[in-house]
Amino acid sequence: MVHEAFEGFDIHHYMEVSSTNEEALDLLEKGISSETVIVANKQTEGRGRTGKSWISPEGNLYTSLIIDQAKDINRLTELTFVTAIAVGNAIQSSINSCNIQYKWPNDVLVDGKKISGILLEKKSNTNWLVIGIGININHAPLSTATCMGDYGVSVSNIDLLKELIINFNKVRKQWLSSGFYAIREMWLKRAFKLNEQISIKLADKLYEGIFANINENGRLVLQQKNGSLIYFDTGIL
């Protein structure tokens, strides 16, 4: 493990972990005093939202940011959008001619294929939030996914992490100083299937309708056939 600091974060670099989010939560149990990044070359039990596994071979970026949100504890869901934009900007810096899209609630796509996923987890009874991020650099484990290597890009996980942290700090600063409105607008400009028919599965129930908007609280607005609106939260585990 290499322990150093950059861009305001302490960094812990592992060759292999079960999950960077799990490692981050374990680190919080032991106690930390500053914002921290966990990065691993490989995960053996990587996970996404709703308990799905995240296939994690060596060669991609697997990282978790531990951030202190004491001042903004009621705005945590907005950080999903902040993080997606930071990820999109980091990828765009390496792949110039591509179509970055944000798929609600926590995916980043390139040309319609998933290249990144985000998982937010809250540490109970604390102000710490863990933001797990996976970005496909050299491998796209699923047929519906893509990776940076498909676009002829060669970058190390640490160099991409540095670019990600630079962008995260920049977008987060804008969010903290100006609020969610500008972040929401940036996200909506690249929203996947905005104003199109989509389906959302929640608690084993399927909802269908037009993806009409993201409201001022970060909730997805689904317009049904009868014109009624349903609101969905991104959620934090």
C-alpha cells in the first residue's frame, strides 16, 4: 500500500481489495481526520447499486472518495450528479471526440455504452460519505459496456485518478459556491434518453413513461401516459 496525498486528499493505494467502498468503510471504523481516496488495481468483490456485482479485472480504475459533508448533510443526493460530471470531464480529457452521456441515476456512458458507474454509501451517525467510482480503462467486462482502450487511449489508473480528483474538486467547488442549479443544467445537457420513453424498476414494480426532467432536488421526473408525474430519488445506501 502506498500512502501519500494529492489535491487535498490522503491516498491509500492497494494492489487488491475486496471492494474499495468496503475498504473505505473499514477505514472510517478505525477513524480518519481528513478526506481520503482509496484506489485499488483490482477488486475481488466489487459492487454496484442494488447489490449487483462490479466485475473488476486489473487494468481499470477502482476508487472510493471519502468526503466530509458536515455542512451539506441534506444535499447528499446532489453529489451523484457532481461526481458524474467530474467523471465525464475526466474521460473527455482523454477521449476528445466522443459523446459523453449521463444515465440516471449513477452511470456515465460513451456513445451509448456504459464506461463508468458510481455508488454512494453513507457511514451511519457520521458526516462522512463514501463515493465509489469504477471507470473502464482497458477492459469492458459486459457486451453493453465500453472502455477507454476502445478509443485508442492508454492511461494508467493513477493518472486517470489524478484527472478525476482535479475535476471532482472543481465541480464540487462550483456546487458548494453556486448551488445545484448549474450542476443540474450541465447534467441535463448530456442526459441519456431525456424526453424519451424509459422504464424504471423500483421494489419489483416497473414504471414506464417519458423521462421529462430532473427537478431542483435531483429527483427524476417521469411523465406517464395520463400526464401524471412520478418522482424518483437517486438514493444513498
